[in-house]
Amino acid sequence: MTPAARLSAAIEVINTIEKDRVPAAKALKEWGTAHRFAGSGDRAAIAGLVWDVLRRFSSSAHLMDSDTARARLIGMLRLERHMDIATMAALFDGSRFAPEPLTEAEQAALASRSLQDVPAAVAGDYPEWLDPHLTKVFGEDRVAEAVAMASRAPLDLRVNTLKSNRDKVLKALAHLHAKPTPWSPNGLRIELSADARNPGIQAEEDFIKGAVEVQDEGSQLAALFTAAKPGEQVIDLCAGAGGKTLALAAQMQGKGRLIATDSDKRQLAPIHERLSRAGVHNADVRTPKGEADPLQDIHASADLVVIDAPCTGTGTWRRNPDAKWRMRPGALEIRLKDQAEVLARAVPLVKAGGRIAYITCSVLSEENNEQVRAFVARHPEFAVVPPEQTASVLWDQAEAFADAALQSPEGWLMTPRRTGTDGFFVSVLKKTA
């Protein structure tokens, strides 16, 4: 496909997303199925265009003074790809498979309009109803933080120390230009361009043999901050597909008892194969069966309960930019209830002197600081471990991390702008003896 034909395809997909209200990933998959002639490079380029439009969904429409799929694509090409009018006109030439030529109105908008003095939600490309929530957390920095959350994310990997070390994997993945992550001692990062194909990590020997896993550096740090130790009894209460479970197992060095469960057994399905590939032998997966509590035999014996809490996912907008446009205010209320319930479920599992690690991939105060404060008010036997203590696991990087991340009395907030990670909140709560 020519570059111009890819633009036409992207417009078609964006139209489908808006008209049929379907997730972008589904629309892209269906387009690829219906257009078998498109190669993997074409599909990657079209997906890159679509994701970038969703990242610039509001600002591009403002720039062009139009909210059509075509206008949003043109606005994105200027704002995100920094394409000038002449280059754009050469692509929008009306030839076979190319978009129709730029109109006078479109050229005038590109030449005269800007984002100067626009509302914060437009400049930051997020729904207007979220503005007071982001203001509460970031204040005047909310636009800069939101712009960073709209950027493209790199591919982060975690080296499985049960099977290898970072230096060995770094050499093995040199052909993918992998580099050490700035904070996590076991992380690797592969930067991806807008049109980059999937690097095919799952086909790499180190992945197949379990030496490396895909995991954002923020998620890696969240697992590190739990301070899971060899010999402890650790419960991963919201294990899902097992990303943090695998990280916890490596921290425990295969010693102790690691119990993984989740209220949704469908989410747990991939964990068995992942644990096997990673060489984890001390994990007990508890799959829910009917109404029975899979943890009914555990009473005040856990050293650590990890809660990767259900949340709005505002911290993952880099990887799923269309999620923010499909998010509705009611979703926040539902998640707040879910979080309170799972925190309550953890309480009777923790022994005296044990701890709860509460983690979200959200940047919203309601899901983070306020949820922790409400929990401590309900359960005064728990106290927040000072954040500087949890970050001490980073050793010589702890001070630099403290300068970069947002620290509060309740814990740490990582963001793309501050730490180069997805948005993650981590709070560790200790039960008094």
C-alpha cells in the first residue's frame, strides 16, 4: 500500500470506531480481516495512524474546526507527526486509493489555527468531565501530564532472575536495540516508532524459555515496592494474567508460599502456562469455583497481600488511548466500590506485622490517596509505610526516583511525564502487632 492509501484506510477505521462505537483494536482487526492484501507493514502503519488520532482526538478536531474522521487525521498529522501543508498536499492528491485533495478550508485551518488559549481538556486531549479530577492531582501541570499520557509507550520487559540476569538478556536482545530501564534493576526497554511493527518478543528464545516477560517498568517497580521476600507467605489477590505474580515469584527466589487468585477465573486462564515457562514452582493458583471462597483456609497468616486493584486505567492511556474516550463518570463510582471491597477482603488474611500492598494503574486521587485514607480510617490497625521506606529497594536510584515521582503521605504516584512509566500508584500498609 502507498502512504496515501494508508491514510485513506486510517480514515475508514476511525469512521468505524466513531460510527459503530467499537474499540479501536477490534476495528483494526476487522479492517485487516476484510483487506487481506494489506501486509504486516501496512497494518502496523495504519494502526499507528489510528492510535495517534485517538491520542490527538480532541486537539486535532479543534485545530481543524471539524470533528470528522478526515479532519482529525489531518490535524493529527500536523500536531503529532509535524507534517507541513506541502507534504500533506502531496499525499492528499485524490489519486487512486488516496484521500481527496485538501480543501481551501482545510488549508486555511492548517495555516491559521493553533492550540493557543484552548481549554485544558483540549490541549491535554482528555474528556472534559475529567478536568476537575486531574486538577486535584496535578493542578496547573495537568495539561503537561496529560500530553505525556497521550504519548506513545515503549515496550518494556522484565528479566526473570529465576532464569537469567539483565546483562545476559541485554546481549541476547541487542538486535532489538534493547536498553536498561532507568529505575528497575531488572528492566529492559525497546523504543518504538509510530509505524513500527511488533518486534515479536514472543518468538525470541529468551521469551520462549521464560527468561524475559513483557511488563511496564511502573508495574515492575510496584512489585518491587511490595518488598516480597524469600520464605514469606504472599497472596496476590487480583492476579489476573499473572504479570505481577511472576515478578513477586522472582523476588521470593522460589522460596516461601505464593498464592495467586482472582475473582474472575477467565482472567486467570493464562497464568498457568506463564508460571510454568518462568520456572515458578512455589505458586498455588486458586481458581474460584462457584460461591466458595478460594482462600477460606487462610486466617491472619499472610506476610503480604498484594492488591492490583480494579481501576479506571487512567494510567495506561499511552497504551490504550481510546479507553479514555470510552470512559464514563459512572465507571469511577463502580471502581471505587470494587476497590473498597477487595481491600476489605484482604484484612482478615494479614497476620500481625504483615502488610497490604495496594496498587492501581490510575492517576486519580479518588482511587489512590483518598481510597487509602478511607481504608485506614475504617481499619486503624493498619498504618501506611512511609513511601521513602518502600523506595529504598531501588538503592542508589532511590533519591533520584523520589525527586521524579509524586510522593504523598499515602504512597507513590508514577506518571509518564515524571518517571517515564505508565501511571501507577503504590501504597504499602502495615498491620500493627
